Amino acid sequence: MARGILSALQREALRAATEPRIVKIRGVDTVLGVAFSDTDLIEFLRRIDIPDPDELVLGDSEVIAWQGGRPHQYE
């Protein structure tokens, strides 16, 4: 299994514990990770060299498309 991609079973186990957000890049068929907080999301963006990930996430940028719930809501 490729690094950073969760199996369906792993995702279901995580979902049972909490309701995390799966982080994807539009147009790319790869999961960056599962975010349980804004801190996780910022770290995923930092790892792929996105400039100023803190400002991007905490500044409520329109670049981020929040799906499956309100922005910054992980439970």
C-alpha cells in the first residue's frame, strides 16, 4: 500500500472513533492524510511545500474546499 493512502478498513476504523476529514488534492488521486484538527491539515500542506499553510488554513482561504461539514469542524 502506498504511503499516505488509507485502506477502506483503516478509514472505517478511524471514522468509528471520530469524524476526521480526509485530505485530498483536487485532480490528484492521492490522499494526503486524515486530519483530526487544523494542525494536522497545516502539517499535510507543509509537507507538500505549500507556502504559508498556517495562513491558508487559519485565514479561511477560499482555496480550501471544506466538504462534509463546516470549516474547522472535525467531530
